[in-house]
Amino acid sequence: MRLPAPKTPTAVLNSISFSQSVRHSTGPLAAALLAAAFGALTGCGGGVSTITQPQGLTTPVASALGPQLGYLWVPSDRTLRPILGVSGSSQVGQSVVPAGAYSAAVSSATAGIAILQDTGGAFDVMTLPSGSPVGLGVTLAVGARIRLSPSAKAALLYTPGANSASLVTGLPATPQVRAIAAPGPIAESAVSDTGAVSFEYPQGSSLAVGVMALDGNAASIATVRSSGGLNFLPGVDDLLFADGAGSSLMLVRSATSAPSVSAITTQLVKHPAALGVSGSGRWALVVNGASSTGGGQTLVRVDLTTLAATEATCACPATIAATLADDGAFRVTDSATGPNWVVDAARATPRTLFIPALPSPSQSPTKTTLLASGRVP
């Protein structure tokens, strides 16, 4: 029997209520809190300060009424936690699933659903933040991959190296599952909102990039030396993929019907390790490999309308490009203990913001560490 999801309270702590509580306070404590909050919102400075927070201030919970950027899977305690607020003013909240009930989860910031794998290998779908998990009737070895389509209308479940996968369509209301055959051992994959699938699989010393329409028609469209990430664009079967070793970025329009492959010409992409596409389909973010940059981590924002590329930097170990609810915002780190970092790619000049870390279990509940900066200067 599955543990029920926690009930959702009606109140959400956000930056507005926090600043209001400070304005109605007096004395040095209020001044310190307001200064730290203002620094986080405006992105000025770069210091770190530890201050005492008011008694009774607790980790908030998710609510369907409040703004939130998405969800964060925390493997250390196996919880799925909301990122409450907006870019530049957010915090991680309490888990929406019982700690330890699941082994992995992948969520959609825009659609508000999650696919979870329990400790026995079975998969559930859950409407966030407080829906009841519903079994999908699929069980794979713990550690299987979960891929959601851009608008979370479809999902792909598979074990790395397997020659088959489970395709889930009709999300979230009427999920339907069917087994599909891959053209080779699956190294990486993506799924579109229409149910089309892209596989990367070994072909000699390279990886073939293939696409398969929902009706089963499949074709190989390219090869890469190593995987640098692949994603479909929302609502269509246009595919974006990168070659991690070849430092190239390719866009395939109408990948399942009349594929047209175009190279996005830029010298900024260097040994890409991950990429993501925004909810509107306009912005892409490429995370370059750390070893390719000669020091600081670099990222590349691509306008998929004009194919123009812009470089961004992050003083962080960026490894992912997870799409967030704010259009053009991507979470680029996956830290369970420290702050997480967000790139706001929709601005004329992309900026880097942070999501404060959860307090450690040993930290006093009346103290918190605030970064006095919302961006890297």
C-alpha cells in the first residue's frame, strides 16, 4: 500500500509576506533582514551573511495558489520539494511526498506533474503538489531513466543499455502505456509532446541519433561522437541535440515527417554536457563541459527564433539545464546540500541567480545563512 501524499495547507511563505513581516518589525534585526532580502532581489553585491531569523519561521509547503519555479528531487532523503517563488526570490519548501517512499522522480515545472519510481521499481504519476499517486503499471530496475516531454504530455521510461522502452502518452489525465523497440542499446533519449521519440545508440565508435514517430516509423538522422544532450521543442517534433565531443549544436525541424537538419553556427559551444529548451520553445541553454572553459563554467543561451547565441557564466558546477516555470529560466545545478543556481536566459544579458539551500539538520532553526547577492556580478 502506498503512503498518501501530504495534505496541502492554505498558506505559502513567499518573498512578499517575508518583506511585509520585516516592514512591520522594528530594530536592528528587522533592518538586517530587510537588507538581506533586498540584496537577494536586486542582485547587488556578492557577500554571505548569517543572521537570526524570527521565531516560528519554518520551511513552507507547496500550494497551488502561490508562484513556484518547479520541483527539486533530493536524493539524500528521497524527497520531492517545491521551489517556491520566482526567479531571484525563491526558496525550497517541504516535500510533497513522504521521505523515502520513492527512489527517483522527474517533474514538469510548467505542467505540474511528476513521474516517480518507488523503491520496488514501480512507476507512479502524480499531479503536483497534492494529487494522489496513480500507478502506471510499469516496473523496471531501480535507477531506470525517466524522460518527460516539454509540456509533460508524454514520458519515456527505460533502463540504460536496454533495447526497448515504455512510452506513456495521454498525460496527465488518461495515461496509456505501450512498449516500443529501440534501434539499439539506448544511451540517451528524448520524447516529444506528440509521443515521438529520439534515441541515441551506439554505431561503431559514434552514437547514431534516430527518431521514431508515434506510428512506429523510424529513421536515423545524424551521428555524434558523444552525447551532449537532446530535447524536443514544446508542441512540435523539432529536435535539438548537441555533440559533446564535436562541440556542435544541431536543430532538426519536423524530425518525424520531413526532417531538415541545420547547424547552429557558434564558437561558444565547447564540449556541451547538457542542454534544455524553455517552455515557450524560444530559448535553449547549453551547458559547456567544465574542462573546456579553462576555469569558470560557461553556458550558452540560444534564441531558437534567430539562432543567435550569447555566452553566460556561472560561478557554479553547472551540470544540467532543467526548465523552470519562468520562461527562459533554467536550473543548472542539482545540489542537495548547498544553494542551487538558476540562469535567467530571457533577459538581453542572461543573469545568474540562486536558490538558498535548505537548513542542515544540525543547524539551529532560528538561524539562516543568506547570500546577499542574486547574481554573479
